[in-house]
Amino acid sequence: MAADDTLSFATVRDLARMLRSGETTPTALVEHFAERLDSVGRRYNAVVTIMLDRARREAAQAEAELKAGYDRGPLHGIPYGAKDLLATVGAPTTWGAAPLRDQVFNTDATVIRRLRDAGAVLLAKLSMVELAGGLGYNQPNASLTGPGITPWNPEAWSGGSSSGSGSAVAAGAIPFAIGSETWGSIVTPSNFCGITGLRPTYGRVSRAGAMALSWTLDKLGPMCRTADDCGLVLDAIAGPDPDDPTTLPEPYRYAPEHDRTEGFRLGVLRDGLDDAQPEVRANFEQSLAVLSEFATLEEVTLPDFPYAEVARIILNAESAAAFEDLIESGAVAGLTAPEDRWGAYARTVIPAVDYLRALRVRRHIGVALDRLLARYDGVVCLTNAVVAAPLDMPLDAYFGKVRRLPVGAAGNVAGLPAISLPNGFGERGLPTAMQIVGRVGGENAILAVARAYQARTDWHTRRPEVG
Amino acid sequence: MPESNGSERHAAMARGLMDAVRARYGDRLSAEEEERVADELRRMVEAAEALRRVPLTNADEPDVLFRPYRGEG
């Protein structure tokens, strides 16, 4: 049998091979990662619920199927964790919010069903910023499970809102996780935890059974150790779903064997670089040097639009409607972060015409960005201009004007896919990252670039000292 | 319009919206929280003003899809 520390930080691809070679079993993986979640995962406030009974049943089934020669594919028998905004039978779904700690659903979200169909084993509900951070939190401590902590530094934030998905994967407490992004919630914790996170195209992955924060901005996506693992997971969860009318009609297939490994054309966006921390800037320049070994690089700028303002008005108006019950009942008073207790009230009076104007401007943004991105396999830029904030500092005070880079608002408003890749370390030993933003439907192109980058670097293989 | 006039206008609009918030939820907000809500309203008014600077015509539809529903049968 494989040694324990070999399992903890193995990729999905490696675990799949080990399951088939007899080096481990689905049941052994469940027991191993349940222990890791309970010991290491909880240390970083990454865990809401460990679903041991359900996981043992699913693992036993996977084991029997694999033994019988019925192979559901690369995720078969591999445990994973889900951000606690995905409905699951057998555990509460808290949305990270203290007033909802006992909320239960009697069905599984589509993503959970699809992963079960692919043979993956649901082991844990992972922590998150309350209500996916949609009400304006300004401190790391904004969840019923306490502040998310990055395994790279016990005094630094994991990022949000998919906090537990980021820190559990980084700590070797789970092989992969599902996160969600409305405006930065996959790529930022991936950055601050030093893992690889993929925000798919809007509509690529069904949100049926997921908490709604903003109907026209929410996306679900994989958070893993490598770009290749992100592709494997996306392949299992993507595709049209009658229960989510916003899903794209085209099926998605991850087929890395058919992708290029060089000869890419990339735009380089220097957004936020002037205000970035020195190590973030240096690591980005170093990344460009690596990318230039297999891609041609060309400087680009974003078309001129009020991206952040469009994103803010859409998010604020839709979240006020999505959480109307919590707001009207006064239940928001029970949330953890003070800003979340009053932040929603201002949103209830946004004029409808302002919301509609944001949606009208959004169409122009989509057209302009597609024109830019059509020329490239992807546009490379910073994920964040700074490393993770200290746990005891207000987020605005630490991040200042670079809390949200324009490309984050632009990408989310236009529904563009993006992948965040670790590319080094900055102050306090914390990970830095770059992201590659793709055209709508361009996941395979940015995954191919990301794989080529990770084939030449080892940042994604670095492990925090977590024991 | 001079910037100071713009700021005054934004502040006046935010105050109007604050009256609506107060009418709905005033009993739930402390004086300090009311101040924070007012700040947030001013930021939202400014964001809406930024959107108004993007030229739009009557033909520019909101980017939201409405599908008329027809059940089975």
C-alpha cells in the first residue's frame, strides 16, 4: 500500500493510477483523507462537515465496481470536498452562515450527482465565507467556521469565498474540491493557498442545487493541484442541464491528448502590476519568461469600460433579491462579519433602471472582450497584486485599491473562463499567482497553456509544512 | 458639470435613497450602521453615474435571456 504522505499530496491523475495498480483502494483513500480533514483541515478552518458514512458507502461501491472491471473514469474512487453552498443529502448545507447552520436539503446539487456518476466520493462539505461573500464582508473572519487560514502561514487568510476548498486542497486534506465564483471566489483562494483553480465559462457547469448569490454571475468550478486535474474534474461536471436553463447547450470534453503543447499566442495584460508587491511583480515577469519558451507574447490593454461598476451593480441588485428572505426577516443580524449585517440594506433600493443599464453595458463589454480574446489562446495577467492578508487586518486596509483588479470584474461580467496558477512566493512565505483568461468556451485552450507552464515549473508541486 | 456639483448631486441622491432605507429598516440600524449604509449608497450612486457615461441607444438590450415557457403536452 502507498505511504500516507504519498497519498496526501498526490494528484487526481496519480491517485487514479494508484487505484488501478492496486497501490491503494477507494476505502483506504476515504479513511486517509477523513483523518487528514479532521486533523489538518480543521486546523485551517477548512471543514464544515465530514460525511464519513456516505463516503464509506460510496467508496465501497466504487471499490466493488473497479474490482468487477466497471471503470467510470479517472475520478472513480477518489474523495473530494464540496463548498458548503452545494445541496447534499446527508449533511447540512450552511452557506457558511451561522443563521443557516441547520439548513438541510433532500436532494443533491447537479454537480454532486455528476461527480457521483463519475465515481467520485463525496467526503466533506468545505467552509466558505458566509453567503459567498456577497454582502460586502471586510474581514477574514466572516464565516460560521471562523476565518479561513492558508496552510502556508497560520496568520494569513486563505482568501474567499471558497476558503475551505482552497486550504483543504493545499494542506493535502483532500485531492480536489469544488468552489464557486461570482467575483474572484475561485481564483483568489487558489492564489492565496498556492493551488490551481479553474473558473469555467458562465453556463459551462450547472448551478442547480447551488446557493444563488447572483444569477447572472455565479459559476462553479474545480480547485485542484494541477491544471490537468482541473480538466479531469471539469469534464465530469460540465454540460447542459435542464434544471439550470443558463447552462450552455454544447457538451464539454477534456481531451489533453489532442491539444497543442507549444506554439501558443498569448496576450499580456499588465493590469495592477505597477501597484503590485515587488515579489508578485518579479514572479509575474519570471512567469512571462517561462511562457515565452512556448508561446508568443503580445502586450494588450483592456477596452475602456466601467467593469467594476457594472459588476457591483449587478451583484448588489441580484444578491438583494436572492437573499430577500434573510434581509427582510432580519436574519442577517446573525451573520459573523459586521459589514454583512447591514451591507444588504443599501442594495434593496437600487433603482431598476440602474440594474438594467448595467446589463445593457454588459453586452458591449462581452463583444469588446471577445474581439480582444479571439486573437489569442488566452490573456495572461496577475491573479492578485498582493499575497494573502493577515488574519487580523481589515481587507480594504490591506489590499487598498488593488483589492479587485479590473480584469476580475471584466472576466466575471463577460462570463469568461480563467485559470489561476501558482508562480512563486512573496512576503511572509505566501504564494503568488498568475491567471490565464480565455475566450468564452475556451477552457481547453487555457488548460493547454497552463499544462505547458506547469510542465516547465514546479510551483504547483510545492507543499506547505503542515505535517 | 463641475465635480463639486456632481458630488453634491450624488450626495443628495444618496440621501434620498437613505430615506427609503430608513423607512424600511431604520429600526434595525444603529447610528453608526446608518452612516455605513449611507456611504455604501453614495458608492452605488457613483457607480450608476459611471455607467451613464457609456453611450447606449434604444437598440441596446439588457444582456439577459428571457425564454417564454411552454410546458409539455
